[in-house]
Amino acid sequence: TNWLSKRYRVANDAIDMLVSASYLTAKDTKLDPLLILSVIAIESRFNPFSESPVGAQGLMQVMSRVHKDRFNELGGVKAALNPVANIKVGATILRDCIKAAGSIEGGLKRYVGATDNESDGGYGNLVLAEYRRLKDVAAGKPVSVFSTTAKPANATRSGPGFGRGLFRG
């Protein structure tokens, strides 16, 4: 929590709530909570009010107009900007993408809306690099809050938070 708070410049109490929600959702979705947090980091940098030009919303950049049925029991599409609801819906979509693809890498490609593309524009690498960092932090290894992963020169981010998220937003 402290590392995420410093890295993303978000109040410790706010990050603590998002980490708790991610861990609770991870139990329900059978996903690693650190993977959920990694997607949140890349999609929105922990900004619950983030919105892409194509309408992807919230922490996990869910396309609420595409996934409106998933928000029904959470208060409708307006809940897309509710951090807990967004994590629940986004993680469920991520789980479904991973299941359909058969791997985390393939699931991330589906999540970002690049299923029919040869490449995901580097999105999967960004998420997986953050995932490795979070695993190291959780294991007590020293990781700089300033560590980065170089974005490939030809990367065109187009997923949920990158403009054309088809599956998750």
C-alpha cells in the first residue's frame, strides 16, 4: 500500500481502500489481486474518475455502455465510477478474458481490445512488468517507486483505457 501510494501519488488511505477492494474481488474472481492492481495501475494510475475519449471509465477503464448488464446489480452504469463496482466488473471481465484466451497474456490482449490484432501495442508487457514489480514489493524486495518499463517504439495503446476497448472498456 505504501509503495503504491508513493508510486502513483495517491493518498495512502485511498490506496488502502483500493487494495482491500482488489483483494476481496480477487477472492471472488479467483484472480491474483496483484494482477488486478497491475491492470488498475496501467489503465488509470489509480484515478477512479479516469475516462478515455471513447468512454472507458474508472480504475479498470470499463466500457460501461458495452458492459451495462454487468453493472445492473451494482446500481447501473453510473456505478462505473464507483471504485469498488469498477474493480468488481473490470476483474470479472479480465477473468473471462483470461479464461477465453487460456493465458494471462492472451487475456490481457483480449482485455485491451486487441483480440483480432497481431499485437496489443505493448499493453500486456506494461501490465506484466508492473505485476512483477508488485510481486517483488509484496515479497519484501526493494523496488524503486520510479522504476519504469520502456514502452515499445511502435506501441499504440488502444485498450480499455487506450481508446478502443472492446471487451472491458
